[in-house]
Amino acid sequence: MTKSIVFCLLISAFSLLAPPVTAEIKSLKVESDNRPMILFEKFGFTHRGFASVVISSVSVTSDLLQTDPSRLGFFLLSEGSLNQVLTEFKRKPNFCVVDSKYISLLFTFQDLSPPPHSSLNKSYPINYPDEYSLFFANCNRESLVSMDVRTELYNTDDGNHRDYLSAGQTQLPSFYFLFSIIYLCFLVLWILECFNNKGSVHRIHFLMAVLLILKSLNLLCAAEEKHKVKVTGTAHGWDVLFYTFQFLKAVLLFTVIVLIGTGWSFLKPFLQEKEKKVLMIVIPLQVLANIASTVIGETGPFIQNWVTWNQLFLLVDLICCCAILLPIFWSISLLRETSKTDGKAATNLAKLTLFKQFYVLVIGYLYFTRLVVYSLKTISSYKFEWVANGAEEVASVAFYIVMFFMFRPIDKNKYFLIDGEEEKDAERTLREDGDFQLAVDNL
């Protein structure tokens, strides 16, 4: 009964939490593993798909006198058959998944060559296009399995060339390359804008230019990584560059949002202590989030704590999103207090409240890219996985365009540093108007 419950929970968790990872040629090692079910890959097949599985150095140890090799094996489970398999587990507590009529059983350990080799090498055509998950099932209680596993999942729509990307990801290489060009053109326009308004350029504008460079490089590496996987099945080291630029881009993006949102370079000459602490918290959290992202992307659902890594990534990313909003609220609160007696602070507060549109923009962008896009990836059909990636990149481009337009280096930008006349007017108003505080509170 316990085994059946574990099977149901595992299949349900993988179906809900496991977005399709980059499918490629994978070589994995299972060592003394007693999990009742192991998910190796999730892949969208076309009408000419193939699944190749090679296992070697297989050994099974158990406290029992003898294990049944027919209770251990590899199988494919389609998304459409998931509910039927779960229903079978509910009806039959001692049911073994390899006996289900709703799975595509590839082989059991009965098909292995005899010891000492204990190996098998087979390729299976996929007759019905769908998204399938490649599982290994172990229905023998307390059996420890060790083996070397090599998997290849691919499509051959023209009958000659293999495509190692899932059916919903095959458009991603050209898609990411297109967006990297868009950001590169954006960078050129930004440099021209800064050059034409050199007198209004602040330090934050240089950071924003670096952000565009990192974003373009990140997408370029993503495009090349997907292309290499699509053609050869391996990333050839491009995944290292991709994760490196992804980390640098993520940290700099959060840093720029914090610096802009608190009026740094526009209203204040230096960061406050609280804002520095937030940046020192966000950066390590982004390191942790990117480590989790790397583990998820490179190992896939094979590792034992893969679901935990997924949850960790989502939690840390959410904490980062909330943390970058804290210094913005602190700045407004501090200026609201000091504005009662300080004319410059009163004017700063009036300026800072102009940032409300930016705050709404940031919250909307974070909500869409963190929650809406993740939901799209979870519920959308495997054939349209690229749509969720497209929605995320379009939202990012729109966010960058609006943010850069709002804080572009021009002389009469309402967000820029206040001048002496504005400060004197504010001080004069403080002395002459006893109701000024009420006006400040209404900002």
C-alpha cells in the first residue's frame, strides 16, 4: 500500500512540477538506488520519434533471497495516459506499473544479457506523437539497483537528420538568436542616446548599458546551446557560458531596479545603509537561485531531490523579487519623515512619488515572468512550449524599453536630480504654508 502511494505521489509531482527540460544525449549513473520510480526524461515526440536506451553494468542487491527481474524495467508514459495509470494504482494497492496497459513498456531486466555483462541496447520507434516521460520502475521491495544508463530521445521528421530538441523547443535556437539581435540593436540606440546627451549621463546609465550587453550575450549563448543540442545532442560547453551570463544578468537586473527605484543617481549621491544591506542579501540569493537553476537544467528530474531543487529555485527567486521592493518603500518612508523640516527632502519625496509608475511596472513584470509564464509552461501543450518562452522574452523587451525610456539621459527628465531653485521653493513653502505636511502626506 505504501509503495502504491509513493508511485502515485511521484507521478503526480513530476507532472505538476516538472517543466520539460532540455532533452539531449544523457549518460547517467544509478548507484544503489531503491526509488520505486525514477524519471529520466520528458520529451515531445513527433510522428517520427525514437527512444534509445542503453544500460550496462547492471546489478540488483536485496535482502530477499531472490528478486524478480520482470518487476524492474523502463517504460514510456504519455501525458494522456497519466490519469489512467493513477486510477489503476488507486484500485489495486499492490499494482506494479510495468503491468499497466496504459504504458509503453520498453524492456524489463528479464531482457538483459546474462552476467557479467548484464547490459541492453535498444531503440524504439514512437508510433503516436505526444509528450512522453521515460521512467524506470522498481517494484521489488528494498531492492537496490546500480547501472550505467545512456538515453537518446529524438525526432527525425525528414527521415535523415536527428532533432534532439523536444517538439515544442525546436524553434528556440532561431527565436533566442532573434532576440539577442534585438537587444544588440537596443544597445546601439542607447549608446547613441547617451552620447548625444553627455551632460545628462549618470553612472546608472552605464550600468544599464552593461545590462543590455549581458542580456544579449545570455540570449546568444542560449541560442547556440539549443542549436548544438538540436543537432548533436550535447551543448559542447555552451551551457557553461549560458549559466554564467544568466547569473550576471540576473544580479545586475535586480541591482539596477533597486538603484533606480530608490532614486540613486537621480535624487541621492550615495546608497543608504539599508539599501546596501538589501543588495548584499539579493546577490547571494541570486547565486543560490542560479545554482538551483543549473542543477535543474543540467541534471533534470533524475536526481533524488530534483523536486526540492525546483521548489528552492522558485522560493529564492520569489524572495529576491520581494526584497528589491523593500528599499523603495524605505526611501519613501524616510523622506516622508524628513520632509517635515527639510525642503530638499520634501522635494525629493515629490520627485520619488513620480516613480510610482516604475514601481507598478516592476511589480507587473515580476508577476508576469515569475507566475504567469511558469503557469503557461506547466499547462500549455508540449507543441507550444516555445509560446511561453516567447511571452517571457516579449515581456522582458517591453519592460526594458519602458524602463530605459523613463530614465533616458535628457536635460528635462522629471526624474533627474533636483536643482537649487526647486529646493529653495520647497523651503519657502515649508515656512509659509502650515498645511504643507498635509500635502506631503497626500503624495
